[in-house]
Amino acid sequence: MPAKPGRPKGDPQTRAALVNAARACFLHNAYERVSIRELARRAKVDAAMIRYYFGSKAGLFETMVRETIAPVAQILKHNLSCELHSPEELMQAYYQMMAANPALPRLIFQVLNNQHNNEVFSILAGVFSEMLGNASGWVQQLAARGQLNPTLEPQLVRLSFLSLMVFPLIAPKLLMQEFDFELTDKWLTKLLNHNRIVMREGLFNSDNLPPSELGVNHELQK
């Protein structure tokens, strides 16, 4: 179908430049402070290209978020369709994504804890509700294959797994300094290896725990 007169042809480089500009702007500034003019200036394109490719500033923001988290979202989708990736593979993909975009976790945390901007909150809430739903299906598959500890509730396993992934990246600066936490590939690889051991072996030696501690799980399940 021929393009309409005066309508610009699709240019992957222009679209990519706008997504990169959105990543640079939105990850370091409040959504409402980022103007269409600033996005276009950073991308070195005409502001009309935002409407052409994304419909609006909100559309560009959503595209930026979805394309940034795509490595993790794709693993979850693949898990639901055919191949089941391990928790370590999912966590590694997440850390690699965050190492390349260190400001993203705090943006997510701030937006989802502050609904003053209904537009941007709705976008992020929708994206992450979709991901959490896929994550739930993934944990259920792990349980069905006998890969979860049978004494644990799958819902709480999902919560624990998300906590391991998310918390270090939204920790206060004081806590980050206490643990010499740096958002680098080397540090995140070290954390991934630690979390792998935690998930497979646990934190504590049950042989040396007080008897009262050994009965906690049984009592909670009554």
C-alpha cells in the first residue's frame, strides 16, 4: 500500500533514536517534566515523529519501558509456551538489564508508589501486572514439574524470588554503601552466584538451628 502524500516513511533509526532519548530522559526526570520538544531534541528529529511512531508522549514512554524490560519479559513468555528457563537464567537476564539501565528500578518504585500521575501509573501498572501474571504461571510450572520445595507455598516462593531480584536495586544509598553494593556487571554476577546458592541450599544450616526455629514452618502452616 503506497504511503499517503506527505506522510514520512518508517525509519528504524528515527524510532530507535526516540526510544533511546526517552530512556535518557524518563529514567532521570519526572515524567511530567519531560517535554515532547526535549525528547525530539535529544533524538535530533522533528517532534512530529513522536506522534507518528508512538501516538503520544505516553505511547513513547510505554514503548521505552517495554523494550527495556524485553529480555526478562521474553523469558517469562517462553516459559509459558514451551521452554522452561531456570530461576538463575531469569535472574541473570534481569541483572543484565538493570546493569545497562540502573535508574529503571527506582523509576518503577517511585511511580508505582505514587499515583499522582494517573497516566504514567496506569502504563507501568499494566506492564507489570502482565509480567507478574506470567511470573505466576512460570512458578506454577516449576511446581508442577516438582522443582519447588514442596513445603513452600508457590505464591510465597514467587514473592521471595522477586524480593531477591528487586530489593538490592532499590536499596537506600546508605545500605548500598554498607554492603559495598555497586551496580556493575562484576558485582551483579557475584550477587547472582550468591542468590543461586541461597535458592538451592538456603541460608542456614538446619542441623545447627535451635529446635524452636525448625518448627516455625510447621506452625505457620497450621
